[in-house]
Amino acid sequence: MGKTSKVVICGMKGVGKTAILEQLIYGNVNMKSSFYPTIEDIYVANIETDRGTKERVCFYDTAGLEPPLTGPPQSPTMQLTANQVLQRHYLGFAEGFVMVYDTTKPESLDVLMYLKKDIDRNKDKKEVVMLVIGNRTGPDDINSLENTCSKASNWCAREKVRHFEVSAMDRPSLYEPFIFMTSKLNPVQNKTAFPQLSTLSKLTQKNNRSDAM
Ligand SMILES: Nc1nc2c(ncn2[C@@H]2O[C@H](COP(=O)(O)OP(=O)(O)OP(=O)(O)O)[C@@H](O)[C@H]2O)c(=O)[nH]1
């Protein structure tokens, strides 16, 4: 275990960001739990990868965003107020973003659509890992034509971002997205990133052997 990856948890206010992190890390959340609105909290955890190694991740639980008034983004240049956008400093250091919406609140998916555009525009050329989590806090709205979860799933497919459905009340449902994130942030390292170096080292070994003869 070497580096610590920095991951920002973001999304609309009250969608369950804190509940998800508390449940993932401590497993102490139930239907009676209640949390104060977050300003910022930092959690450090050792998370398993899909290869079975454990890696250190620092999670930044952020203040919930206000929903936009106009639904899904129409124009990328639309002005948003300060409490509708992620604080700028997160864009500078984050290596991963976990974007959370509540499957019973369509406006919380709209927030993620703005958020992803904002991250894409401002992450410079840096590679970041993004994933979307739908927190199932209740049943789908049977009166709507397309439920929020399938809308999210289609949007994620278009954006090439992985989409997971979880419930903050069900700890095992949280493992897959966080193992996925940790694995992506800690890819398998090649033995050497410089093929010419390994050739050189082979040549040196060969020369040493012929010297010995
Ligand atoms: N029934 C149910 N309640 C949940 C679930 N997830 C979160 N809650 C509740 O919803 C409320 C808000 O959850 P938080 O985790 O504080 O949400 P948040 O996104 O961190 O909120 P902000 O910090 O204000 O942005 C809390 O009272 C939680 O107990 C869930 O999966 N099911």
C-alpha cells in the first residue's frame, strides 16, 4: 500500500452522501440515523480492490448542492449560483468523483448532469475516475413514464460512466461501487514503464555472463 487516492463525494443535498460513507466505513447506519447537513468531512479508509489488495482512499464528503430551477442542462454556459456548483478547490486535487443521486428525486439526477459537465470542463487534462450512485430511499414513482433510475442508467451509458444502484441502509450494496473506484484508481503497474530499460537490463545480464566465461 503506497499512495492515498483522493475521492470527492458530491451531489444534491440530502441524497444520502454521508449515510453512504458512514455505512460503508463504519456500518452503523439504520433507518433511525439522522445526519446534520455536511459542510465538509474527511474519511480515510482502506478499501479492497478487485485484485484483493488493500488501498488507502481519502473521501471528501461535500456540502449538498441546491437543485437547478430549470431541469436538465440546456446550455453548458448557463450560470449557476455558488450553492449549485462544487467548490472549485475539489476540481484541482480530486482523482475520483462519486456522484450520488436519490432514485426518488428526479431533480437530484439533474444536479449530476450539471455537475458532470462542470467536472469535465474544469478538470484540465487530468484523468479522473467518475461513477454515479443511485441511492434507493424508496420505491420508484409508478406514475412517471421513465423512472429516474432508468433515465440515469441511459445517461450514464451515453456519458460512459459506470452507474450503480445501492441503498445506504444495505451495506453490502455499497461494496461494488467502492471496490470499482479503488481498483480504477490503483491499476496494475507494469514491471517497468520503459521497455528499452528492460532490454538494457537483459543485455547487461548477458554481457555479465559472457564476461564470466
Ligand atoms: N430511508 C432511507 N433514508 C436514508 C437513506 N439514505 C439516507 N437517508 C436519510 O436521509 C437523510 C439525509 O441523508 P444524508 O446522508 O445526511 O444526506 P447528504 O446527501 O449527506 O446530505 P447533505 O449533507 O445535506 O448534502 C438522513 O436522515 C438519512 O438518514 C436511505 O437509503 N433510505
